[in-house]
Amino acid sequence: MMRLAVHGAAGRMGRRVVALAADDPAFRLVAAIEQPEHRCIGQDAGTLAGCGEKGVPVSSPWPEAIDVVIDFSLPEAVEGVVEQSLQAGAALVMATTGLSDQHHRRLREASERIAIVWAPSMSLAVNLTMKMAQQTTAALKDIAGGLDVEIIERHHRFKEDAPSGTALKFGQLIEQAFATDDQSRGIEHVHGREGKTGARGRNEIGYHAVRTGDNPGEHTIVFGMLGETIELKVAASNRDCYAAGALAAAKWLDGKPPGLYSMFDVLDM
């Protein structure tokens, strides 16, 4: 049984991780961590998550005995989470989005000492769709008449970054699939369009961000050709897919050597 610490435990995602972990015999929740000034400090994490009292209060101190940490919080907390994971020698599932290049460098450095899974989306379906997007691009990139790729993402009104990290990852993987051997196609990433932009460039990937209501997240990848269109769409109906994916990643990390892993590794793709 893995000793689990959830950082950001009082947030929307943290609560779902706590609730799903409570029903999973692979985990024992040992810490539900929040910032010292959080209004939920002292409340039972299970009660807060709606899964019944678990005897683990939401608190700010980190325990010493942890096997794995799941972080669903804010980018400004990432440095502290990484440091605490290193001190505990615990594996880390970094599920926080909107990370900077500096955060990614820090994760790479830390992965020399602990095992880390990082992905812009913990959803198993999203990561499978990413693989399909790569394969579709590779198959059609040299089609006569050209291949146009547009990425449309929708999220809730509270999301602070645009386009989503998941959309950017789709674009990165598609750009790699466009490359021929060691030669880049000179892909240009275009964020929205307005005014008299002229004809669409042949080597563009377009991004369009929609923010509405409480949408937990959906991505549509449009592959446009002359006479045909393919759309790959993946949509979440609630947040449990992200929590379940993070827990799957945590299980997969059990016994893994230090390294920076992705959800592709978790899915063996």
C-alpha cells in the first residue's frame, strides 16, 4: 500500500483525488496539504472531499514518511512541492498545469534523484488522442494539396492560462510528426486570427481557446485537406478522469528508478 500525500487537497482536483484514493486499496492517504492560510486547514480531508471522515486533516506541514505525492495546485507552489518530495525521497506526479520553462528545468533536475511523472493532462483518453494525432499527422503530412491542423480547446471560465497546456502539447507532438527525418518543416504556431490575415500559411498550427461556464476540458484537433476533414475530439464530462489518471500514474511509479516520465510511459505507448 502506497503512502499518498495530496498537495492542493482542498482544491477541486485535490478533493477528487482524495475521494478516488479512498476507494482504492493501493493507497493510504497520509497527508492532505494546503497553504497555512487556507480556510480549510484543520478540516478532515475525507469529509471535505465528500467520502466520509478519514482521520487525515488538511494541514500545511509535510510528513516525513511518504511514498508518492500527487500535486494539483498552482505553478507558484511547484518549487516547494519538488523540494518536499526530494526531502522525503517520494515519487511525484506533477499534475499542475501552466508550468514555465524554469519549472520544467527544475523537474528535470529533480528527476535525477526521484521518479516523476509530468504531463499537461493526466487524462488517459487525452494522452491516447495525442498519440492518434501524431499518427494522423505522420500519415497525411505529405498529402497532395497540403494538410491544415487547427486545435480548438474549451475550458471553464476560471482557467487562467490560454491556450491550455494540453493544446500546446498537442501542437508540439504534431510539429514533431510533421518533421522529416532531422529536418523541421518550419512550423508556425498561430494563436487566434483577426482582421485581414491573408491566406492560411501551409505550415501553420492554429490554436483557439474558448472559456465557458464550468467546462472541465475538451480538445478538438481538426485535420483539413482539400475535399476531406478529420476531427479528433476528446472531452471530459467531469474532473474524475484527471484524478483517476493521476492515481494510475502514482501506481505506475511504484518501484520505478529516478527519471522524468510521461503519461505515454504510463500507458506503455
